[in-house]
Amino acid sequence: MTDTNTKTCANYSQMSISLTRHIFLIAFLIISLPAQAVLKIDITEGFEGALPIAVVPFQWQGGQRLVNGDVSAIIASDLARSGKFSPAEEKDLIARPQTLEDVHFKSWRLAGMDHIVIGKVTRLPDATYQVEFRLVDILKGKQVLGYSFKATNETLRNVAHQISDYIFTHITGLPGAFATRIAYVTVSNSKDGRRYKLQVSDTDGYNPQTLLTSDEPVMSPAWSPDGSQLAYVSFESGQAEIFTHEIRSGVRKSRSKYAGLNGAPAWSPDGTKLAVTLSKDGNPDIYIIELSSGKLQRVTNHWSIDTEPDWAADGKSLIYTSSRSGKPQIYQQDVKLGARPKRLTYEGNYNASASVSPDGKQVAYVYGEGNVYRIAILDLESGATRILTDGALDESPVFAPNNSMILYASQERNGAVLAAVSTDGRQKQRLAFSDGDVREPSWAAVRY
């Protein structure tokens, strides 16, 4: 590059189910899902006050525009999905400048545009691509950002996502999250029974990759902090077992196969430990596994069920679900046995599946009242809670790495989908396969 100027998923509708079964008995809708199916993303609720921007179709030189590699279209889609931008429709563009000299600033100001993006893609003799872009501030009347990238057929979409990140960050001051990846679990029917798949894809649903296919349940994927590995639970051996899985090499290691429950893995912020739920000593409790040595440290020891741990941003405490108050609620506890837990949630009769924001300031969780389960967010400093979604069965929340969105699973009348909501609740998206269901999302902090 050169300078040129984002747990366990439960069937919450069955309130009579015990929390022990809640950990592992997952209700999946069984619909077939091709390995190369792509998530279709619809913006279901827009963001008032979104910033106007025009992404002019990039000029292509030396070859035809790739069907799935239209860089400018990918950038426009990314910015629209963020909820903070309102890209102009291609048909509504007042002009299509290809260079900075072609930009008529007065005309764009009259059209109400704050920024425009121009660029070109050049196919080189070695079949690679040179991708250039410029971000032009219409109000300032000048270019404010510009870079050049090398790309291949395989990396062209990721380069487009990187450009989106640069634009997003420059204008909003927030980190971008378009060039990261998401993981999820799918289930399909085959003549031999159910088929479970652990898959990863770009945040817009493209470039899906199947890491694991199994006839036994696979669940609770969780990204390592550096985006190079996933931890998850598999029942391949006939019992719950926790694995870590290297994305590039495919190498995986068994990390926990104790008698009873082995579930809900969560990486420590430094990537050296996993917080997990084990029942090897009786009731389900929270433990920490040191990955280099396999050494086990117990964190909770209570008659209740303690499960679904997530780490505080500083790595000094865990936030988890516990039934010690009689119903599932969320608690925080220092990472040491005997530390006194602090209850965080009081509203509602069911609060579970906590996900800590990357900046450590908020917790997303499932808020249950009656038979309705929605995604809520808790401000750790003030203790204020706000419900963000309006579904009847929303679950498995996880933050985007820039704290701006929460990805979660939702049950609709026609099947299970992923969905996303901005942390202020003003912008919502629906991510669904046209021919299948998807569950248990996890959002990587970086792209390895």
C-alpha cells in the first residue's frame, strides 16, 4: 500500500428447560445450506441524519470489471451498512468524474453531497490489480485521503473493504470493521441425518469458508483476539469437547474433554487463556484454561449454574450468567476463586449470554420478559439498560470490533437469520441465506 494524497445459542421460548440443558441442547431449524451460499444483507431500518456520500463507479483499465469484485459497489454497500452514510444511488449521480481534475465542486455542493469517492482499477500484465482511490471533501474543495493497493482475484474484495475502513475512519473518527470476518454455525439435512458446519465469511457474507463439517453438533464459535483461530464446542467424540482451530492451516487441538459439560469458550484479551464452563466437579462452574500448559484454574464454586463467561476488556474479571438468584442473571467477578461476584442485571426475569464491548464500556445480552427475548445493552459505568431489538426470539449477541454494531441471531416466521443493530438502536440489518438458516455468530476483531 502506498500513499497517493465482530456463545451459546439457546431456545429461549422453552422456559421450562433447565439452565444445564440451556448450555448444550440447541434448537436449530434443519434446512439445507450449500457451502458456497452467500449472506444477503438488507437494511431494514435506516439511520436518520446519515452523511451523504457519492461513490463514483471506478474506472477499469486492462480488463473487464469482475462480477463479484466491483470495488466501488462494495465500498458503497459497506458504507450503507454502517448506518452512518447514505450513498447516492448510481442512477442519481450528477456526474462520473474519474480524476480529481474532473470534480466540479460547486455542482456537487448544490447536489447536497459532503464527500465523493473516485478511483480506478488497473489489471496488470501479471494478472494482478492496482487499485487506487481518492476521498474528496466537497465542502473543503480538496482531496483529503488517497491510497493505492495491489490485489489479486482472491484479495480484491478485501481491498475494497479496507478502502471502506479508511473512508469510514477518516470521516467518523471511529475504527472501521469492514475488512474483518464473521463466523457462524449452519445445519442441513442429508439422507444420513443432520449435517453441522462451522463457517467463516467476510462481514458482507462473501467468501464463505467451511472449517468443519460434522454429523454431530458444533456450537459456540469464538474468535481469538488476533483473528487467527476459533474456539468452539464439538460433539464429534460423543460428548462435548472444546477445540481451538487455526483458520489458515486447519490445525486444531482439543482443549477440554472432561466428564460432563465442556462449553462456552471465551478467549482472554491476550489470547493465552480460555474461560469455559465445566461440570466435572458437580454443578456447571466457570474455569480458566491456560493454553500453553493446559493448567486449569477454577473461578466459581457455587450450587447454582454458572455459564457463558466473557472477559472484561482489561482481562482482570469475567462477566457470566448465573442462576444463583433463582433465575438467570448476569454477574461480574474477579478472575480468582473466592472473589465476590457483583450482580449486574435486575430488570426482567431472564438475562443471559453477555458479550462485552471491545472498549469494555458496555455489555450486550439477551433480555427476557415473559416469552419474549430481545437484545439489550448495559452501560457498565451508569448501570443503565436499553433494549435494542424488537424480535420475539433474539439471541447470541456479539459486538463489532469498533463497538458500533451488535450482531445477533434472530428467529423469524420463515426461519432463522442473523441480524445486526447499531448500539444506539437506530439502524438495523437482516442477514439471511436465501436457502437456509444460520446461527451463533461471532465477529473477529481483526482479519488474520
